[in-house]
Amino acid sequence: MTDIKRTIMIVLDSVGIGELPDAEEYGDIGADTLGNIAEAVGGLDLPNLEQLGLGKIRELKGMDSNIEARGIYGKMAEASKGKDTTTGHWELAGLVSNTPFPKYPDGFPDEVIDPFLEKTGFDGILGNKPASGTVIIEELIDEHLETGNPIVYTSADSVFQIAAHEDVIPIKRLYEICEIARDILTGEHGVARVIARPFIGEPGSLERTDRRKDFSLVPPKPTLLNLLEDAGQDVIGVGKIIDIFAGSGVTESDHVIDNMKGVDSTIDYMGKVEEGLIFTNLVETDMIYGHRRDVDGYYQALKDFDKRLPEILSALKPTDLLVITADHGCDPTYEGTDHTREYVPLLLVGQNLKKDKKLETRDSFADLAATLAELHKVEPTFDGISFVEEIIN
């Protein structure tokens, strides 16, 4: 067996593959991101993902389950309590979260807002409720321009979001007040992320800019990323990985938010990095299409990735492992705008891997982290059961 020197892990954000057994606890009975999209569009046309075995994980309309898959295929359950970005990614890196991050369906309490106002110097905030970011900035833009106060809102995720027009609260100042909020939001109110949401434009034609910045909690324990960094291996974050892990364990980052630019960056790093982990999040399926319940847009994003997959596959070296998975679901056919509690697909490809092999359903994403730790010859300090022996020739 030739050693695995490099893993390329691509997270297709929110691409779930059917409800988990505990979906009822989350209000997600019937959620099935891939399955329901397949039904809604009359069958999936994703030939390259099909060749990796996506249609063999379970029946998906339009996907051939009789092909000989190029590698390993299966699905994983989330062991953590929650269904958010941070929880999912931390578990993919070996950290199971037994306590869900706090959420605020009724807005943030005075014990959060009062110290925020005191330390930032504003005489008030606008909003303070769950909302769509694109909707709330149009709703409150006139008052925002008049008062200069920030727009604070949350969502179905554990987030404290601060939106501001760049001409009203400059970027540097917006980041400063987000850091203040991050310092306040700890302990009982330790939300997963504080997010700066700058925008520009005139009322009626406002546009959020690419200067969004996430201020995340630092993982409370070492993750796979830390172990690889400590072993002298590269850990490259593409997309919002650096935000999700608050920079912990990431040796280099390209903070792109466009899926195709994320693919470009991944391929570019594949040409430069010799050893370690290239960890990519492709966020548009979730951020742009899942939460907005845009079935056609979601499906198009899947097709766009599928078309680029041959480029990634052709860039693989003999000692590479390619992992394609997700962090949770966000079924665009489902009610509301929240994530959905689902299994995630797991596709593994590499010269040293078995072909057309179905992996038994894993009880935790952390099993993947344990497997990667073994392949990269680092000693895991987290939960998870390695499945190396089941996949390597």
C-alpha cells in the first residue's frame, strides 16, 4: 500500500441525503435535500458524481445505481446536537458537540444588547429578530441611514449578524464592533458565529459585498486540523473554513465565497501543496439556494460542480485521497428557511482505494476524521472510529 500524502476534502455545503432517525426532534420529518430535488426536477443529471457512486448510496431519481463506482460510497450520520455549519464542520474534523449552540428565535435579550450598546457607543440597534439578510436591509435602510445604528439580526442558525452600509459604518469599524460582540457572546450566549454583513447601494437596490467576515468560536479541543499542523503538514482552507475554525489549525487560506472560484482555488492548491489537507467549503448551495428555497438554483449549482469534477479528478496524484461530503442538509423543497437534519453523502476516490465499495453507514462524521488521521499518521485525540481497513487496497 502506497501512503496517502494528501487529502482533498470538498464539502458541498448542505447537500444532505435524507432525514436522520432523530429528524423529528428538529422538526425535519420528510427532509431530503438530494432526494426531493431529484423528484422536483424530474431526475438528477450529474454524470460525474454518478460515476463516483452517488446514485448507489441510495435510490435517487435519474441516478444510475448499476454502474461500477470509481471508488468508495456511503453516508454518515451527525452525532452532534445541532444542524449548523460550525457543528457539522467541527465534527468532520473530529469534534463532536454534545451541546447545541444557542439560537434566538425571539431576538437577543437585554443582557446581550445592553453591553453591546455600552461598549460600541451606539444609542440603539435596528432589527433584533430572525430575518433574511437581503430582506431586512431593505426593510430598515431608511432608519439605518437616518440614525447610523447597526442592523442586528439572527436566523435559524446560531448567529449574531451585524449589517451596515459601508458609507454609514466603514468596514474597519464594522469589524471592530463584531469583535466586541464576539467578546460578549460567550458562555450561555456563545453563538457559533458573529457575522459582519456589509452592503452598498441605494434603497431599493442594495447589494451585500464580498467583505463579509465571520468571527467564530475557537474549537474547544484540538481537531484534525491542529494535529496535521502540529505534524508539519499543510492545512489549506478554501472558502469559509478559516472562519468556521477561527483560524485554528489552518496554515493558509483563500477566503473565496463563489463556488467556481472555490474549485479554481482548490485545483490551484493541488498544484502547489505536496502534503497535508486541502479543506474546501462550497457554500452557494446553502447560502444562496438552500435557505432561499430555490430548487432550480440549487440544482444548477450541483450541475456546475459536477461539470468541474473531471478537472479535480485529473489533478489527483497517486498518493492523493479525494473526499466529497457535506455538513448538514438544507432541503430547498422543505418548509421554512432552516437547515435540515440529514445524513450526508460520502464519496472517496484515490488510486489506493478499493473500487465500487459500499461503506456501511457511519454513526458520526468524526469517523472520517479518525480515518484521515490514520492515513496521515497522526494520533487522533478525538472520538471517531477509523474505517481505513475497509477502503484501502
